[in-house]
Amino acid sequence: MARTRKVTVATDRQGHTTGWAETEQAPPAPVVTDPTAAAFFDVDNTMMQGASIYWFARGLAARKYFTTGDLARFAWQQARFRLLATEHAGDMSQAREAALAFVEGWRVDEVERLAEEIFDELMAPRIWAGTRRLAQRHLDAGERVWLVSAAPVEIGRVIADRLGLTGAIGTVAEVVDGAYTGRLVGELMHGPAKADAVTQLAAVEGLDLSRCVAYSDSANDLPMLSTVGRAVAINPDGALLRQARERGWEVRDFRTGRRAFKIAVPSTAAAGLLAGAVTAGLAMQRRRRTT
């Protein structure tokens, strides 16, 4: 059956570019619906344990696209970024430069195929059951549910499709003739960009933001959380937990055990770090294929 893929790209007056993709089959609508309400879920450490781009990298490593040593260095960098909170402007610039270099020349349909396989293998077992239940409650109430991630919008769509959600908002990668160029269209879907994207989507879809809910684990998403009528902190980092308490936001924590040692990384930092490891691995893979 042919894929019915819908990817929308929009640019606002400030030049911010966003993209969203609906899933192939929308969830069945319940009897009672609210067409003006929706829920927006961050992905990394909110909907799933760890960073989606990290699990994608692990799946690529298992398929010999790059070495386990590259993956180990990437995992160490994840912990360093999380524990030392070093996601500053310089890191953002590096991530912006290299975020999609590793998929240059790849076909979009191939990336989606790999994302589907890797989700089933590595991501599905790491979906937080509590967060998934929250999303289902919104669906059962007739509300649309969107993922909001720094991952390429096509990968976000695969995750949303597998979870039965409405769609995904994500980073827009430039595509020419069905293949990625390795460049971004606009900025990474991070921080204020998420708030801009949610606002743009609401305008297109006829949503009332005062009736919408947003969920995140990170203080980086404060702009998005502040854009909607109700904000919920899920597995919050220290900065978000403090803000949630000050603002009277609901807090849900589905983690157990030694939380600081769970894989957890700001997705933009992950994108930049992954790009370096994967680009080197793919270069080695190409050399092996041509020798």
C-alpha cells in the first residue's frame, strides 16, 4: 500500500521555519470530540527514556553503519552534557551545523524504514507507560496529540504513527529528489522554536491554545509550556521542577532508581554529537563498500 505522507512546512513573519507530519492513519475519533483542544508531548525523556536520536544511532550501529566505539563515545558525551548542563550557544551552533550531516544522500523512505525497524527494536520498550497513558486520555477525549521533537520530522512521524498519535512536529531537513541534502530548512526544533511551531500549527489546525496542554521534562521547553493553557512537567530536570513548583504546574515522575544515571540528553546536543560519530562511521562504511 502506498504511503500517504503529509509534511507541511511553514515560515512565520520572523522567518522561523517549522514542519509537521501527520501519521499515515489518524487515530479513530471517539464519540465526543473537542476540535479546538490538543496535547503536545516532548519526546526525549518525556515520552521515552533517553534520546530518540541515540536509540536511532544504536540501531544504525547494530546494522554496522558505524562502530560500537563511536556509539560509546556518543553515550559518554550524552551523560556529560546532561550532568554538566553544558548546552550553551556554542553547542547549539555546532549542533545546527552538523545535525543532519549523517543522512546526506540518504533516501527519505530509507530513513523512515530504518526508523520503523529501530523503533520496534529499541524505542518501543522504552516508552514511559505513564506518559503513554496520558496521551491516550487525550485521544479518548477526542483531542489531537502531537509529538514535538528536535529529531527530523519524518522520524518523529514514525514514532507518532507507531504510538497511534495524530502526528509530529520536528526539525525540517532539506530534501531534493527524495534524498536528504544534509542541510536544515530553518532552525533546529528546540527552545523557542517549539513554541513558534505549536503556535503555527494551532493557527492552521484551528486550535485554541488556551485549551491545549504541553508536556516536557526539560526547562529548555519553557517557551512551549508557557504557550498553552496547561503545562505538565514529566520526569522534570531540576530547573523545570523549580519552575513547575513556582508556577503551580502539575508534576508527574515515572522514573525509578538512580535517575541521574539514566540516558538523558537535550536533543539538540544529541543531534550535534551524533552527527560527528555517525558521519565518521558512514565514511568508513562507504570506504569499505568501495574497496
